[in-house]
Amino acid sequence: MQKFLSKYALAAHLALLAVAPLFLFPFVGDDAIATVLLWLAPLTLVWVLMEPSRRADEMLHDARQRVAAAIAVDPLFWFLLAVAILAGLRWANDGIKMAYDAETFRWFLKEPAIVFLPGCLSGRGALPFAATLSILVLVTGCRHALGKSARVAFLFAATSFAGCAALVAVAGCALGHAGCLRAAACAWTDASFAGTAFALHFLGGLVGLVGAYERKWGSAIFFYSLGVGGTAAGLYFFAPVPVIGVFLAAGILLLAASLVSVGWGKGRTLAFKCLASLMLASLVPVLCAFGFAPDGLNEERLAPLLGDGTIFPGGFEAMRNLLSSIAAKVFWEHPWIGTGLGSFPLDIKFGATAADWPLLTPGQASALNGWWQLVAERGIVGALFFAVALGFLGWTFVRRLVACFGKSFFVPVCLLGPVAAAAVAVETFFDVSFLRADVLMALAAFIALAGAALPAVRPSRSEASNPKQESANHG
């Protein structure tokens, strides 16, 4: 294990950065999580620049120059840096809150100091800013500094860390910790579920387990299996039934592709070993977690499917439609920069009518539709930042995939990014978990890994003879 961590230290650092919020979310607030990320992100960036994976017969200083040059000409790096600056601006321009006007005897929405710039709810901007910086480091490291085996090592370490974090949170529930129990209740008032982040690392674990077997990391399989089982328990314990269903479908697809890949390349015996390890690793922790589940937890998770009026007074779909209409109205009134990060709970208070309140649960803070809440709080500008970053990663993936068309080439990690993104996109139609820092960080890393795992587009002979054209292709 020590040799593994020594050889793949960069992968371990990137994995720790990606998983850090999952260790902290039940026990501390957003500010403490942001502080940890702001310390970890620069340290991990130093590792990206100083200890990148080396190619065959490549010296360390050559690897450093190669990675630094690739980052310098990477437009996505500079775009994400601009996004980080925007997130920092939102954090600095906070101050959105409810205020009382004693002269007119009414409540009103107090705007930030600079009304024509993006802002955020008071005290809500630190974590989005820290998460954006972390995404910048994760995407950069996964795109430019990890080699083939190091990508598997990243999945290995991330799944192991996330599994440990899940088991700690489940143990906290068993011991009656208030924060862990609150997360396990999967309340639809905020519709932000930590189980989504555990689900993403579970998907990464399915792919990474095959890679670990292929590389004969036998001494580490036990720890890795524990991580896969822990993330499965985290998905069960900290996500409602609809979310579990979405990610189980995605997991079956990834597992089938991974087993076919290893069976085709290494033989059916190894494929059966992978499947047996996965089943044992997943079922045992989930069954244990089921025994620790608080009273009424399963009934609350099934409530949206059963139309339980005790949790959703007018029905889940009726409340969701109402909240989506409020978000749409907010968006059309503030289309460009939205009403600010974290402001939608206040928009509900000002947008709901007397006839609407019987349909809403007390303390409702989510639109139950992440796409509408995204444009309501961030506007067109904020939504475009999301779309451009994901579009660039997707374009890189598709471009390389097209270049590989017709060749005998398949790596399961190439499917991880698209499948994970599709699962999160489907889930976002009924919750806002994709706006969580841990979800965004894991998703960005997996999409970057998927694109980097495909062979780079090589110039043709005619292009290679033209240095300017070759330089443009690599850019």
C-alpha cells in the first residue's frame, strides 16, 4: 500500500480533494468545508505541477515542462479560472437577505451592495468559490497530469476515501448524531442529497475495480472493496428512492460494459472474480446500513412515489409544478444574473400567494427542479458558465472518440464521464443535488478523466510537416 501511494501520490491528492467535503458535511458547516478546500486546492495544484505522471523513459523535469506547457495553452483552464473569479466576485458581493421596512410595515428583499453585478445570499458564497477553485485543480490534473494507471489509481483512492466517509456518516447516524440523521432523512425541503456524491464515487468504483484487477493490485483489493461497499451504503442511506433508482440503472450499464471489457481482454474468469467481489462488497454494507436506518426513513423516501399527503400536502407533483412556476417567474424578471446564489428560498416567500401556501411544506427551500433553480439564482450568465465548461469537456471527448472510430479500442473509464453526467442530468429534474460542491467536483473530475482516457488526436503526416498546423492541433 505504501508503494502504491508513493507511486501514485498525485492521484491520491486529487482524490482527497474530490472527496474532502464528504468527510465533513454532516459535522461542520459550509464555511468550514470551504476553508478546508481552500487549503487543499493550492496544495494539490503544486502536486499537479511538480509530480505529474511520467511517460515511458521520460525524466521528471520533462514531465513537468510538458504538463506546464499543456496547461498554459488549455483554453478550459483559463475559462475555469474566469469562472473562479466570477465565483469570488459573487462571494464578495453578498448581502442578499430579508429586511423589514418599519416605515411601510412590510418585508422586502435587500439586494447586495453592487446591484448590477452577481451576488449571493449573506454567508453563502464561500463554499461555491472554494468548490470552483477545486474543480479548476481537479479538471487540470485529470486532463494533463495523470497517466493511464494513475487514472485508475485516482478512482481507486477516491472510492476508498468516499467509502470511508460514508461509513463514518452511517456510524454517526447509528450513534444519533444530529447532522448525520438530518442528512439521512433526505428532506425534500432543500432536496440536496449527499447520496448523489456517494453514488458518483460508487460508479467510479465499478470502473476502477476492473482496472485494479487488470493491474493485479491484489493486496489492495480488500480496501478497494470496502470503499465500493461504503459508497453503496452511502447511496442507500443518504439518497431517496428515485435517486437510488437512477444511479442503479447507470451502475448496471457501467458494470456490464466493464465486465465485457475485462472478459474480452483478460478472460471470463477474471470477469467473474470482479463481479463476485462487487456483489460481496456492496451487499454487506448496504444490509448493515439497512439495520441502522432510523424509524420512518424508508417511508419518507417512498413518499414522492406514493403521493403521501403527510409529507407533501398537495402531492409531490403539484408542489413541484408550483415551485417551478415561481422559479420561471423569477428568471423572467431577472434573466441575466438571476437573484443571487442561495436566494431561491427567499424568492419562494415573496413569490408564493396565499392560495399557494397550503401546497408547500414548512421551510421549503428548493424548486424540486435543479434546472429552473439554476437559472433563477444564476441567470443566463451563470447557466452559460456551466454549459460552456461541460460543453468543452464534452467536445474534447467527442472529438477524440470520433478519431478512434473504427479502431479496436475501449477503456471502461471512457464511459464513466458520459454515464455519470447523464445520471445527474436526469436526477436534476426533481432535486438540486448537482449544485452541491461534492457532486460538482466528482462529476467534473470524471468527465475530464473520460476525455483524457481516449487517445489524443494525432496530426496526419501532411499536418505534422507543418509546424504551425501541428501547434494548432495540440492547442
